[in-house]
Amino acid sequence: MADQQQQAVPDAMMTRIGQTVILHHAGDREEARTRFLQLWTEIGAAGDPLHRCTLAHYMADTQDDPADELAWDLRALSAAEELTGDRTGERRSFLAVRALYPSLHLNLAADYVKLGRPAAARTHLSRARGATGVLADDSYGDGVRAAIGRLDLRIRDSADPAGGEEPGRFGDPGGETLGPPRQRP
């Protein structure tokens, strides 16, 4: 019975995160951001890394400032890296987060493009591409792989012939979305 209760709590949090994602996708960005912050407070800095990773991954999408978006995406990656899969209870979370790595790195690459930091963007784009082996051949996996290709083209197109970069080409807040589709929790 205790095992079932422990399983219900993580599922309940993921359900709440998912409900807030739906709210955001329905267009209520401000309310979604408020609810994500409430959930973040409940989870806490030492909370379940899967919850923190998932929440921060989606919270980044609600940010107006690219620097804030980057901060949330870095939190998501940091939480993902805490999961090792060594303990039996973490095994499922580890596998779930592993499938997020291409998207996590792709979002970081897009953040760095927005902030005019192409070298960092290329580093994370390379990591995203290297992690795609865990993606299924489904619409989510296809979407992430396509987004990697689009961002790669944008980064290459933004380089001037002399080898420099055009700062800020895609960096305007509220501009074009450079990241992948987000997988629902």
C-alpha cells in the first residue's frame, strides 16, 4: 500500500504539471507561469529531479526575457543530470529524462542564439544531435530532429562570409520559436 501511495504522489505532480502545460498551450501564458512558479515552490530545490526537470523545461517557454528562458532551461538540464538511474525508484525517471536530452540541449541552443552567443548555441546543438538516438520514430522524435535541422540552418545562415556572426538575428523576445516541440508529461 505504501508503494502505491509513493507512486501516486509523483503521478499527481506530473498530472498537475501537465494541466498547467495545457493551460499554457491554450494561450494563458501568464496564468501558466504563475502556476508553474507555485508548483516549483512546492517541489523545492531538493525535490524530485524528474519533476524539477519537467517543470523547468516547460517554465522556460513562459518567459518573456531570453535570459530568463535560458535560466529555466539550465535548471531543467541540471535536474536531468541529477538522475542516474542507479536506484530502482529512479530508473523510470532516468529513462524518461534521457529522452528529453535532445530537446533540453536544443532549447539551450535556441536560447543562446537569441542571446547572440553562437558558439554556445553550436555546442548545445551538437549535444542535441548526439542525443537523438534515444528518440522514437514518432511525431515527437521527428519534430525534435526537424527542429535541430532548422536551427542548424539558421545558425549557419547567420554567419557572415568573413566568419563572424550577425548578433541578434533571432534574439528578439516574442519572436520566432527556435526550439523543439515539447513532449507532454
